[in-house]
Amino acid sequence: MLTDAQKQQYQRDGYIVLPDFKSAAEIAALRARAAQIVNEFDPKGAGIFSTVEQEKTTDDYFLRSDNTIRCFFEEEAFGPGGELKQDKSLSINKIGHAMHDLDPVFRTFSADARLVAVARDLGLNDAQVWQSMYIFKQPGIGGEVRWHQDATYFDTDPVSVTTFWFALEDATLENGCMWAEPGGHRGPMRERFLRTGDDVRMEKLSDMPWPDDSTAVPLECKAGSLVCFHGLLPHYSAPNRSAFSRHAYTLHVTDAATEYSPLNWIQRDASFPVRGFL
């Protein structure tokens, strides 16, 4: 699936961008289903998603979203009196975290034989999909996603988590595209998000500072692109202050040959086993 040059680029930089991976029809189907989920969503009791102070904003609503489908609001969606400042459809941060298994439309989008081939070319011989997220990056209020590494949340020994990020709209500097540090995946894991029952904490593992604009590069890409990146690659996205959203769909995948930590926040058992792309 990948050329030798693409494999070498992934090994060197820790990420690769594959344009035109998904068709306009596939994107339209996923966007329509996401809009339907939001339209049917009852906001009473819903949570707010934030990566800035995750331990403080992690609650029962978030923890129980591990193996189901739930909507999360943007931090800036509410006014001082607790009311939504704009329509519900323009206030949702994301949907998560098991649409790839539980929703037929999302399953169809995620069950792609080409993803099996890409995963193998990236070193995942037996891919297991643990999490899916539909990210809205709403116009004007799309929240910042702080510098992080996805291995923080999907710890395996050895590290194997790989992210498959699909641009459902053009991702630009204006609407909050991702930024990454080329080659940063060769550095250490800086922190680990641990869950014991309903208790969560962030364990610091390294004092290495996060990148800045001197080493980070923007990952601008067109709708339909697939961005794959290594679990140790530092990346972030700035707030979206533009008038345009930046919809994306992402899957977090590990190799079954590696040991998946029992302290990761998402777990599966025989009643709901983790599956691959197909």
C-alpha cells in the first residue's frame, strides 16, 4: 500500500499524509450520520471536553463514554448563565468513543481493507482499534488541544499505538489544523494517563519540554486526506477562531502482539472484544 519512500518518511518524521484516501461520498455519509447523532442528543447532563486540565474535567460522563457513544461540548459553548451561546449543532466538541464498533455508518467508514494494508506497512501486524472520535473543531469556539502524545492514553509494551486521522474538511492554519514535531517520536513518553476504577491521574514520566514554533510544522491537508502518526509523536492543534469548522474523524490503533496496559482508560473484555479494521 505504501511506497518505500513513504515508509521511510514515516520512520524519519513520525507521520505521513496520504491525500485523497476517502471519497467525497464516504465523507458525506459520515458527516450526515454525525449530524444526526448530535440532533438526537439530549444535552442534559452532558460533559465538556478539555485536554488543558484533563484531570479536573474527567468525570463519570467521560469515563462511561469508553465503550459507548456520547457527545461532548466545547469549553466555550456556554454563556455566564450556563446557557448555550449558539445552536447545539455548533456547540459540540466531539463524539466518542466507540462509534467504529457500535454505529453501522461509522463501522462502514472504519472497516476499510486499505487500512489493514497501511497498518501493516506502519508496523501493526495485528491491528486493534480501541477508540474512535468525531471532532468538530467548531467555528469561533473550537478548543485548543494541548501538546500531547497519544501513547499517553494507549500505553503498550512496546509502544505501538498509531493514530489514523481523517480530514473530513480542509484543515488549515486558519481553522486549527494539527501541528507536529518531525522526528519527535524518537523522544521519550512524557506522561501517562492512568485509570483505576473511577480514579484517574496523569503520571509525569519525563521533564523534556514540549515543542514550540521553532521545531513544529503545521499539517495542513485537504478533505479526504488520511494522516497517520506514531504514538510518541508530539502534536497539538490551536483554537479555531475562524468562521469555518474543521471536522475530522480519528481512530487509535495498537498491535495485538504488544501488551496493552490494564491501567489504560479504555478496556475491553469478552463481552465486548476489541476488533481490527475488518
